[in-house]
Amino acid sequence: MSAPTWNIWVLHGPNLNLLGRREPEIYGAATLAELDAEVVARGAAMGAGVTCRQSNHEGVLVDWIQGALDQGIDAIVINPAALTHTSVALRDALAAYAGVKVEVHLSNIWQREPFRHASYVSAVVDGVVSGFGGGSYVLGLQAAIRLLRTRSGGAAG
């Protein structure tokens, strides 16, 4: 098997480690491990190496984003979770990252509580996928790879 064309990180924010147990009527019954396995498999099928990471800590997420380019990461697919609506630090780290960036959410944040309608992150990413459950991650990954293909002249992946 050939080496992956692109290296993509999927980053999960606070409380996403509780998927499958926390409010399944909103976030679904799939666990984070199940979502990650699907995203990794889909990425491999599209020529991308996908690494999934989760943290409940804002600073850890910021450190990962800041280190992404030095580690050869071509794209970040991120579900900032509650930090979407609160974190200028996360927004600033993403703004500094020059690779492809896609924001994802399991639920449609615009159908939820009014405080969830505002995202600090959306203005500094290439696109947003929201409301498709675990499929939001797959759609976000597909969008990231499409952007990587476009930016590389369509030759890879």
C-alpha cells in the first residue's frame, strides 16, 4: 500500500469523549471510537492518513493546532464543541494555521439554543458542516480532501 497523499488531523473538543452516553437524542448513539474508526477508514480510501485526537482542554487543542504545520499536517477537521462559542484562543490558533480547515458539528447548531448560533471558529475556516450526526465528520473530511486536491492542482488523491 502506498503512503498517504495527505495527512489530516481530526480534532475533537470538550465532552466529545462522552459520545454515545451524553444526550444521544442530540449527538447520536455512536461512540467517539466508532466515529474515529469510520473517519480513519474513509480517509484511507481517499488517500489520506487520518489521525484523530480529543481533548477536554482548550490549551491542548491550541498546542496541537500550532504544531500541525511543523508536523506536516495538510488539513484539520475540527469539532470545537463548546469552545466554538467561547474560545478566542482556539480561533486565533486556527487563523494562524495555513492548511485546510473544516469546522464540523454533530447537531445543527442553528436549530439549538441561541448561544450556540455564534461561532468564533467559522470566520477562520474554509467551511462548516453541521447537523448530519457522525456523517458531519465524513462530509468534513471529504470537503478537506476536495480542497487539498484543488489547491494542489487536482493531481493528487
